[in-house]
Amino acid sequence: MLIKELYEKIHKNISLRISGKDEVIDRVIIAAIAGGHVLLDDVPGTGKTTLAKALAASVDGIYSRVQFTPDLLPTDITGVNIYDMKKQEFSFRKGAVFTNILLADEINRAAPRTQSALLECMEEKQVTADGVTFRLPEPFLVIATQNPVELQGTFPLPEAQLDRFLFCLRMGYPERDKEKEMLSRAINGIAVLHSVASCENILKAQKELQSVRIADAVQDYLLDIAKVSREHSSVRTGLSPRGIIALADASRGYAAINGRDYVTPDDVKAVAADVMAHRLILKGASYGDKLEEKRKLAEDILEKVSVPKDQIWNC
């Protein structure tokens, strides 16, 4: 199954639940295809959890949801060794992270030590418990949500964890006509979603994505963006090497869902703000900094970088 075909099937299915948020749906599908993770950062009631559940319903895989709370323990997520009295030995009981799609709801309500339980899972797709490493199922995707306006009883995500999310997205309020469509669905009955893709389809798409080409000029463009982000007067810490790779992967995914096997500078520009904003650490930054401010800064960085022209991108 080609990436574009897979994308269209999943997008159409999710749109039965989510109205007027095509760009956000695109990014979530790209993350699944690129093997990345998504942070949905928005006020309550905008459809963050609904979007995650719609994606899970669209893919025939294992889905787990964890409601993050201050008393949640790391072992609740990763698993724990339990002593079996009958066998007279310890056995590992797998946690919620052993899944294909994990919804980490209100992730910033959990204590830092619990948040850190996801670091190894998200980066290396494995869990280490008492010196033994367990591989997670493939594909593995974390969709986390958080409320940016409620600070009491929450803990800021550390920069190392933010850097592991491919995208940080805002749902936003829908346009009036789309909101009316959503209201009508709620009144008349919400459609039951059925899977339109398998985990095998996602894995094949991930493998196919590796064949999407990035010309030398576009690679230099990515490096220039990172350089300018690190030297910007308002930025304390710019795009990391992992951030550059994430931007490349996201650009590949954007090109692929648009039916191309090569990346153009326009592909990079289309996804750059969603990849960069949460990775930028501003000078004098404090918890509660608005994501929109960082998005505008990311757009300013893009304007300062010269776009390569008159190139043949599909070579």
C-alpha cells in the first residue's frame, strides 16, 4: 500500500469524527508514518483525546490510554517485576506502554519521575527493568495531551522529553460551519469508526518513507535553519541534531502524503513550525511560555534563511 493511499484512507476515517482540522490530522498521520510522537497542547474540549482515539480506531492495533495524575508511578507505565509464589521466581508484568498507540492524557499532571519513564520508550522503543530490556511492539506511537493554561497541579515537561516529540500541535477552535457540523453529529449520533489500516501497513509505510530522497541543497537548507535557530538573539537553545533529523523525517512524510518521493524546501517550510516551536528555549523562558510565541519565532527563523532555488529536487 503506497503512503499516499494509506494516508487518504486514515485521513478520511478520522474526518468522520474531527471536522475542520485537516492540517492537524495530516501531522498526526505523518508522525505515525515517520515513527514519531505527538504532543497535543491545547485547552480542554478542543478534541485532543478524540483525535488520538480516532487514529487508534483507524489502525487495527493495540491501543492503551493512561490518565496521568500526580500519584501515577513509573511502573504503572513501564511494568514491574512481581514475585510468583508458585514458581518461586520473579516475572515481569508489562505496563500500559506495551502497545501500538499510547494516549498519555494530561501528561503534565504526572510527577517528573513518572514522565521520565517514557524517555527510553519514546527514543529507543524499549523498556529496561532490573537490567533486562524488553522491546515494545511495532509500530509504537505516543500521543500526549496537555492543557497549557492550567498551571496548578501540573509539572512542566523537561526539554529532553519535549525534544522526543516529533510535533507539538494546537487543535484550536473550529470554524463556525465546521463546529455546526460537529454539533449535528453529536446530536444525531457519532459515527462508529472501523479500522482502515493494519500495523503491517504502517510498518511498510515507514520502510517506504526511507526511500523519499532529500537532495544535498535541501539538506544544507535544513542545516542552515538549525544554525540560524541557534544564533537567534531571542533563543537560548536552538534546534538540536535530533531536531534536524526530526525536521527531515517530517518533511519526508509531508512529501510522501502529497505523492512525491523527494523533498522540496516548501515541504520543509510546511512542517517546520510544528517541529521547531516546542524545541526552542527562549532567553528568560519560564514555565507557561506560550507556544504561539515560539511558533512565530520559528517562522521568523525561516524568513532569515535563504531558500535554495533553481534546483532539481528529485535527483
